[in-house]
Amino acid sequence: MNRQILIKKTLTNISLLPDWRLKEVADYVDFLSKLSDDKKLAEGIRNIVSQTKSFHFLEEEEELYNDSDLIQKY
């Protein structure tokens, strides 16, 4: 089913709902929209961080500690 048909069908069904149910649908759509925005934001941040050279100096730094230095392992 293509996007336009799905939107039209959804709007038709929503128009048949009582007011109290319409509020629930609106809240759920807002929730889904926020999830989508948050996912896009997190993906953008990951892309920026992966391309930056801010912590490049750590790649050349000597390892000072290893597992044998731990007193207690979790």
C-alpha cells in the first residue's frame, strides 16, 4: 500500500473516532514523531563524533594499565 493511500485510509478511520479516542491517537502520533526525531538526532551525533579528530591523540597514547592491574574484576 503506498503512502498516500495509507494516509487517506488512516484519516478516514480517525474521522470516525470519538473525541476522547482522537486525543489518544494524537498523543500517540506525537510520541512516534518524537521517537523518529530522537533517532535522527542520535544518528547525526554518531556521524559527527565518528568523523571528528578530537580524540585522535588517544590512539597514539601508550597503554598504562591492563586487566592484570585490576584488584577486583566485574
